[in-house]
Amino acid sequence: MRTKLFLIIFMLFCLTGCSTLAPDYSRPAAPIPDTWPKGEAYEIAPAVHGAVKIPELSRQSFFVDEQLQKIIEMALENNRDLRLAALNVERARALYGIQRAELFPAVDATGAGSKQRLPDVYGFGQALTLKQYSVNLGISSWEIDFFGRIRSLKDQALEEYLATNEARRSAQISLVAEVAREYLTLGADRKNLKLARSTLETRQTAYDLIKRRYEVGVATELDLRQAQIPVDSARGDMARFTQMVAQDQNALNLLAGSAVPEELLPTDLTSIHPPKEIFLSLSSAALLNRPDIMAAEHRLKGAYAFIGAARAAFFPRISLTTSVGTASAELSGLFSSKGNSWNFAPQIDIPIFDARTWAAYRVSKAQRKIALAQYEKAIQTAFREVADALAVQGAVDKQLSAQQSLTNAVAETYRLSDKRYTKGIDSYLGVLDAQRSLYAAQQGLISLRLAKLANQVRLYAVLGGGGK
């Protein structure tokens, strides 16, 4: 009995092996140039010794600062946003499993038994015992997927699962890049705090000197008040950068998912080992491996599968209910009976006209167009992000060189202005202007150094590296 049932199940399952009605998928042409932008604003990093190539790009090879590596590991282990992304992947995988299970029949088994004592009222001269047993094995309403409707829905669920997994990878890359940016920002703000502290000490010393000269009548009250202005300004900067350092640490703690030990934090920007240079080949095809683009392509494939399911809805839907049973009865050894039962009940639903079916088909075609536009937009956005990073890379070194020269020139101007004031040749106003210019130039230099390192991290992220 069971052999016959399973043989029938196997034969029907083989009949469902036909292909789906989904249109054939081919990857659309990328709506971007084959090569990266060229011109004075762009610069492709040369293949210098130690540069990381895109196929080898990973967080282990790119980030060489050991303290930063440890914080990144903390974030990958404890960050709640990344944990939610991983849970979304688990949910998508479970939903795919549910949809895939629709391809297989659900076999149910039921059994029943009873034992009844009958009194001596039937003329047998003794009390009797009636025993009855039954066993049933069957399939309850299994849809035979002749036209691939369930397979298409299964394929769509699979592509959604794969897209969700790519979204998790994208979230991981974004998290790594954000941790690195906050780490660099903390180093820069600590550097600014040190600069503000040393500037305050210098200005306080100058103020104390002028105050003594004012008390003996050598300096004017105007000189004294002018010297007080930069002192108060530096005190304000001290408070501001103290606040910013604390906020940077709070942001880093949130990303890491727990408090980052002080020994892992940078003392300033110059103490950080910079990331490796990235060797960028001329072809822009590397963007197609970016997780967000791969996720968009999986959703585009899912839209193709959904069209197959919508097309299959126009064809008959065949469901099958089958059961095989055995029953036996025995009356105190006087008689017994045993029999088999067989039930085969196919059901065919033939659609004549259903406006909802046509509407669903139109929706599936519109969804494919939407998914295609989203896929192309993801590629164009990625190309723009890399191009922007290349534009920064092509200009930031020149800006740094100019800013360093400016800082040196302003420092010399400040030294000469202070010397002329000390000799009584100029007023303190010249010293004050030079002092302000030097402080601004030093802050600008720190900002540009941060911008260069942050752009390296950005280039790492927009190229889709760090998935390993």
C-alpha cells in the first residue's frame, strides 16, 4: 500500500519538473562609461609598493592600524544594526524555505483504534469484545506545479534571500567604514584639542607678559585688551573641542556596541597608521561586484520570476488529494475482517476570466521595469561615488602641500611680528593678526589631513571592499 502511494507521488513529482514561464534573464548593460573619469580633477593612484588591488581589497589588508582593527572587530561582534541585518537574512532564508516546501506534497498519517465490551444480549451466551483498528496515509490537497507557478514563487523567494544577504554585506562594509571615520575624527579632534591647549598656553604667556609691561607703564591698555581677546578665544576652543572629543567617543562606543577601552583610542591624528593606498584599475566593471548593486540585480531576477508566476496563473491549476487506508475488526475470535481503501481525488481549476489575474500580470511587468530602473540607478550612484572620491584624491595632496606651505609662512610671519613688537617697532595688533592666521592655518592643516584619510576610507567603501 505505502509502496504504491510513494510510487504515485514520485511519478507526479516528475511531472512537475517542467520549466517555468518566467522570461529568460540576461544582465542589462551598465549605464555608465567603461572607464573612470579623466582630467585635471581626477587622479588614479599609481601601483605603488604596498598598494592594495581591488580583488584583494579587504578590511584586514586595508586597515593596518592595530587599535582600529580591534575596534572594528568589536563592532562586527556587537553592533546592533549589523545584528538586525543578519536577522533579516535569517528571516529571508526561512521564508525561502517555506516557499520551497510548497513544491513537495505533505503526507499525513492517521491511526485510530477502539475496543468495546458487549453484554450478553445478542444470544451468544457470553459477553463479547469488539476490536476495531484503522490506519490512513495520504496527501492533502497538493498542487501539481505543471506550469511552474510555485517554482517561480520559490525562485523569487530565493532571489529575495540572496538580495537580503547582499544587504547584510553592504551594512557590514558601511559599519567598518563608519567606525574608521569616527576613529579618524576622534584623532583629529584630539589633535585640535592639543593645538587649542598649546595655543591657549602661548597666548596666556603673552598676555601675562603684556600685563606686566602694562603695570610698569611700558604697554598701553589697548595692548592689554587686545592680548586678552585671543586668550578668551582659545579658552572657548578648548571647551568646544573637549565637547567634540567626548561626542566622538560616544559615537564610537555606539558603533562598537560597547565602551571602547581607552588604550584602543588614538592619542591624536598623527599617531594613527594610515590605511593602505588602493590601486584602482581603469575599468569601471569592478562596481558590479558591489553588494548593493548585486542586491539590486537579485531583486531584478526576482521580478523576472514573479512574471513567471503571474503567467502561470492564466493556466489550469491542478490539485490532488490521495489517501490509502487499512481497517480491521475482530469480535472475540468469532469473526474478523480486514480491508483496504483507496481514494484518488484530483481537482482542476480552469480560469475563464479573472480581472485580478490580469492585474497581477500587469503589476509583475511594472515591477520588472521598476527593478531594472533601481538596478541601473544603483550602478550610476556607485559610479558617481567613486568618481567623487577620485576627485578628492586628485586634489587633496595639492591642497595639503599648499596648506603646509601657508602654515610655514604664517608661522614665520608670527615670529617676525612678535619680534618687532618686542623691540617696540610695531603695535601688538600685527602680532594678534599673525597669531590668528597661524592658528587658523594649523587647524586647516589638521582638517585636510583628516579629509585625505577619510577619503581613503570612503574609496574603500564605495568600491565594495571589506566583505572578507
